[in-house]
Amino acid sequence: MTLKLFVAMLGMVVGCHRAPAPPAALEAPSPPLPTEPPWVGTLALVQAAVDSGNFGTADSILAAFEQAEGGTPDASESAFWRAMLRADPRNPAFSPADARQALEAYVASLNPRHRTEASVMLRILALSDSLRAAQAVQRSATDARDRARDEEMQKLRDELQRAQAELDRIKRRLGPPKP
């Protein structure tokens, strides 16, 4: 029984013993939060402008960014997005030739991040141009066929009118004799 009593007392002594207080923490200054790169905010502004249909504003924002950040990878990103906006058919200033020129300049620049995407867009513009040309040829052929049909119809109407006039003349001549 004494062993049990001894173990119980030892447990109480150990349980009542307090651990030493931890040393006071030194307060180190918090590192500053990383600042957002300028491109992130610029792209958000551009997207908002495009979503509201203000392609001119979006282009102006990108042009100003390219000028301010010239030579940086983000300036190259801006050039890519300017070219893409020029290739957007919703853009009131859309011109396939301008879009192609902007994309070709981007692809020719040093280390373009979106070379593949720009190359794909160039191929899409080329396909679009060929479809537009084929449509123009088809429209021209349809217009020519419609003009020829209209001319033929007019000729037939004129011929029918002459035949009707001839029949009327013959009817008058063969009509009942005058008393």
C-alpha cells in the first residue's frame, strides 16, 4: 500500500509543478505586404472598358501602359492585348488589316509570351478574309444572276405587251363591220 501511496503522492507533486514561463516573444516588424504589379490593375481596367463596349478607352489605357512600362514583359503583354482588341469584330474600329498588322508586329517582337495565340489568331484572320472574299464573289455572282433574270423578265413583259397590242389591233380590224 505504501507503494500506491507513494505513486499517488508523486503524481500530485508532478501535477502541481508549474512549467517555467516561456520567454517573452520579441516583436519583429511585419514585412510589408507585396504590392500589386501595375499590370494587374491595368488589365482589370481594360477588361471593364471592353465589357462596357469602350474599345477606344481600353486601347488608350494599354497604349499608355506600354509607353510607361516600355521594354518590360508586361509591356509585351499590353501589346498582345491591344492586338487582340483590334481583332475583335465587336470593336467599332475593327479592321482585319489593322488586326493582322498589330498581331504580326507582336509576333515579331522580342520574346512574345503569347506567340502561339497570336499565330492562331493570324490564321483565323486569314481564314476569315478568304471566307469574306468568297462571300463577296458569291454575292457578286448572285447579283449578276438577279440582274440578268430581271432583264429577261422585262424583255418578256415588253414582248407580251407588244403581242397584246397586236391582238387588240387584229380584234379591231376583224370586228363587226360598221353600218
